Amino acid sequence: MAPPSFLRPLTRSRLSGEIEGILLEGIIGGKLRVGEKLPTERELAADLDVNRSTVRAALGKLESLELVEIRHGDGVYVKDFRRSSNLELILALTRMDEHQRDSVISSLLRLRTIFGPDMAFLASQNRTDDHLRSLREVIRESRLSVLEKDILVHHVIALASTNVLYLLLLNFFNKFMFEYGYLYFEDPENARRSVLFHREIYQALKGKNGRKARKIMEDVMKFSEDAVAGRLKKQDHAGR
Amino acid sequence: MAPPSFLRPLTRSRLSGEIEGILLEGIIGGKLRVGEKLPTERELAADLDVNRSTVRAALGKLESLELVEIRHGDGVYVKDFRRSSNLELILALTRMDEHQRDSVISSLLRLRTIFGPDMAFLASQNRTDDHLRSLREVIRESRLSVLEKDILVHHVIALASTNVLYLLLLNFFNKFMFEYGYLYFEDPENARRSVLFHREIYQALKGKNGRKARKIMEDVMKFSEDAVAGRLKKQDHAGR
DNA sequence: AATGGTCCAGTGGTCGGGCCACCCAACCAC
DNA sequence: GTGGTTGGGTGGCCCGACCACTGGACCATT
């Protein structure tokens, strides 16, 4: 049984997460300069009135985001976030700065349009019968929304492509889809289009037709990129 | 003064890092199944004969890698690493499994060949005079090795493209370059080729010549992809 | 002057033990 | 069934302490 759609999964909050957010804002916002030394863990703990271990948890996360460098016996230093390679940081950016959100989404869609067709091509060449079966099951499954189906279809294609980078990038896109997918799927016409796409790409993979797979994916990516871009522009005009 | 080249930067080890590695191997290696509940923090601490806070640090990192899900009041559960979107995981994979290393490098080079040209195109359209100046400085700077120059040149191009995703992906590639760049640059002919490339792409960006920028990058990417692929194949044949 | 050794205050890493917030399953009352 | 209660077990956080490591000051040697 699917839960009512108006219930979004809410996130548990941790105290360390709040601290993480504060420091993250300081770094991204430029209040903490690159190379600058942060206050010591003991100082931060005292200033924030929390325990040192809580501060350490927050700093550990920031280290994972490649925003700080922790040097044993020395201190914690701010790194250049523009040199980070952590995709999670992108998500944090969009949630922080409303203005940058659209820019990120555009960048994201462009990248997808660029590598999607190649991924489809590789999938058509490397797919196994297992992949086909998974695709069939997803497409048939009536309990899933079109958005959910779309995510799963792309996931199978990424798996079939045998390119781990493509798979990983797609996993990242899917996170975005959960948050912003409505921008595309709220239009029933777009939803219909996706259902059609699922059937077509399935046939192309089944027939190992690389050229066709590439073309189908290219069309879908370009279309959705334009659609969302237009959607954002309209929202932007209305907003101000 | 540049340090002697035979000195590679060595990594400080943390106890929590070791624990992280053990659990990571268990998850990637399949010994811990998806959805499985890990032993409690207290149990792990007792079994490994370390403090619970050390175990928590390790689990925190695994959470950042999206390999486990920590549920307050419940336990820690194994997630499907094929659904992770953390690029750091890819690096961990290559360092763990010698066999998968080549596969990852191939995937990486393919992705780069796919999006590199578009990145160059965007850079040629959006570059500012500041970008050009940075490029000039990097190309001229005689104290840098060709590898270091190449990394910086690409970084400036990524910055100029204004696509945050391209920038981030390139940052990731650069990490690989530090570890595996020798596969390409140990051949002096390839190094010469790169120097030439730097000059050409600079001219294309200067003239805002999108078509040319795209073409130049495409040629370089394809060439290096083939070169490294051939290099890996040869090494593979010799190795067994 | 330059080099290398020693020491020391400060910092992050680990330890141990404790309490709190939360989850879950079992049980109970209706 | 349904909803409320209870209790054991889990992760989150706290406290205080010690260990491992760094950087700088100081000193002895060359």
C-alpha cells in the first residue's frame, strides 16, 4: 500500500547536523576564507554550548564533503569548496541558496543530456536478459507512479551500461528527481511522453539497436531539458 | 621549491579509518547483505576492542559514503552501494580491488570524452578576461610539471564553463590524475602533446571560438582515452 | 649561519562511563 | 481490531581524562 502522496518523508534532525549547517554556511558564504584555521574543537564546543564530541561529528561530515581539512595535532582548516568533488555538496547548495537552485538544475540537465545517449548506447550493447526482465517488470508494475517508474527505468539502463560513473551520476540525478521531479511530471502530457519512452527504449535495448537507443534517449533528454528550463523561466518571471 | 618527486605524500592513519575499511570491504565484498542490520555500536566496539566513539566515527563516514543508514533507536543497516552517489566510493573501489581498477579508469575516461567537449564549448562562450589571465599564468609557469599544468588548465576551463557539475566532475578526475596520471604522462610524446593542447585551447577560448574549442577538446580526450586504454591492455597482458 | 636535537604547550584522536531520545515489540484495556 | 502503556535495546549526546601528534622555542653542535 502506497502512502498518501501529500506526506513527504521528514528528516530526523541531529544536533551535529545543525552545527554542520552553520559551518557549511560560513564556508560557502565566504565568511570563512580558504586556508583559514577554524577555532579549536574545544573552543567551538564552548561557544556553541555543546559537547566536543558533537562538534567532532559535525567536523567529520564537513571533512567528508571536502570542505575542511583536519590535521591531527594542528587544527582544522577551510578548503576551497570549488575544488570539492562531493556531489552531496551540490544538494546542500540548492537547499541553501534559492537563487543558485535553478542554475544547478540547469547544469544537471545539461550534463544528463550529454551523457544520457551514450549511456543508452552502451546499455543496448551490454544488456543481459536479466536487465530486460527487470525493465519489463518495472514498466508493467502498476502500483508505481510514472516518476518512480522513470527513475527505475533509468537505473536499469545505467546498470546495463556497465559504466560505474554513469550509474553513480544517475543515482545522484534520482535524488534530485525526488525533490524536483514535479517540475516535469506535473504536466500530464510529459507523463504520457515518459510512458511512451519506457516502451521505446525497452524495444531498442531488446533489439540491441545502439543507434536507435542513442537517438531515443537524446530526444527525451533534450525535450525534458527544454521543458524544465521553460518551466523555471516562467516561475522566475512570476516570482518577482 | 618543489619537493623531490620520489616522495609521495603519505596518509595519516586513524583507528576509525581502519574500522571504516573493514566494514567497507564487508559491504562491497558482499559479506554484508543489503538491508542487513549491523551489530550494535556497543557490540562492534567490544568485538574490535576499541571505544564506542571510534566505531561511531567510522560509521559516520560510511553514512557519508551512503553505504549504511543509521536509524536512531533502531540500528545500522546496510544500503545498496550500487545506489550510492558518492564519487569517493569509486576511489575506494579502485584502491581495494586491483581488478576493478582498470574498469573504473575506462569508465572515467569515457565520461570525460563525452562531456569534455561540451565543457570546452561552454567555456569559450562564458569565459571572462580573468579566466584568460589565469590560463596564461598557468601555461607560462615554468615551475610546474606538465601533469600539474594540465590539471590547472582543465580546472580553469571548468570554472569558465559555469557548469557546477562539470567543475565537480573535473575535480574528481584530477584526484585520479594524481594517482594514475603517470599512465599517460610517462610518455614524453604525450607530454608534448599536452603542452600544444594548452596553447591551442587558450587561443580558442580567447577568440570565443566555440566550434574550435569543442573540436580541440574532443581530439585530446579521444586520443588520451585510446592511449591509456592501450597502455592498460599492454600492462594487463604483461602482468599475467 | 645552518643544522639537528630536545622540550613543551596546544590540538585532534581515543577512551570509559553515563544519561537521554527514540524505536519496537509485547502486552493490555476497550 | 484499535489504541494506549510498558520495558528493553538502540543510537545521540554529554563529561572528563589520557594519548598521539604538531609547531615553535630553545639549545648544542658544526
